[in-house]
Amino acid sequence: SCASLEQMLQDTPPTLAELEPVALAEQAETLPVLSADALESMYLAYAHPQNDQTQIVVRHRLADLELQRAQEQLALADDTQPSFHNAIASYTALVHTYPQYPHRDRLLYQLAKAYDLSGDSEASHSVLAQLSREEHGSGQLTEVYFRRAERDFTAGRYAQAEQAYAQVLGAGETTAFYTRAL
């Protein structure tokens, strides 16, 4: 047994630099591309027999699909004006029906976005103010403060804009809006 230990100590394994690279065969998996209508049908089929928690998650995703559809229409930039009415109605219903939903801040944020994209900046501002009042731990707050600061600055409310920009800067240098708030 001592001889085998001596043999093991003499046989040094190769270093990482000495190892040959290994090429793994690529296996590209193609994911199916589903239309918003197909996704909506799947969510609706899934939602009916499930519990309340599943219901709200499905309804949240359906509202997100409504917003996505309207945004896609807006991006096409043709003569038809996209309607954000369905998304606004869906988010509003969710906010009122499920006040304890853990992702309520996201609902409010998306509702404000839908209002803004529909051209109703007053309603958007109101929802953003509600979000900042009610959802103190939200990951959306830095952007909410930034948007309020931009709105106040544009409207000539410089003292309020300064306060909102200070809140953005207070969130730290690693936030996406820090340099834009300087």
C-alpha cells in the first residue's frame, strides 16, 4: 500500500492549462411562438377551476397582454389609435378587487403606464402618486420619483422637482435613473 501511495504522488495529474478543451454539442431548442390571442385562451382555460391566488395571477397576466396588444398597435404607427381601455379597466379592477395582492405595486405601475400611453397624463400622475403613497417597499419607486421629477420640472415646479430628484439620488448610484437625475 505504501508503494501505491508513492506511485500516486509521482503521477502528477495534468494542470488546467494542459487539459484539452471539450466541445459540447449544441442543442438549440426552439420555443413555440404564441400569439397574444393564443396566450389569452390558455390563461383563460387555466384560470377557471383554480383558487383565488391563481385567479389573480392569471388576471394580472391577461391585463399585461391587453397592455402589450395596445402597445404593439401604438408601435405600428398607423392611422388607427390604439385603445388602452381594456388594459386600464383590467388593472383598475385588479387594484380594487385585490388590495392585498403582493404585486399590487406592479399593477399600479402598469395602470399608470396605460394611462400615460393613452394620453391621460393626469390619471397617470394620480396613479403614480398613489403608488408612492401606498407601496413604500416597491421596486418601482425610484422610477416613480424620477417620472414625478420630470413632470414637475417640465411644469415649472422646480422646488418639487428638486425634491423628487433628491429621492432618486437617495436611492443610490446603482439605480437606472441616478445619472439622469443629476
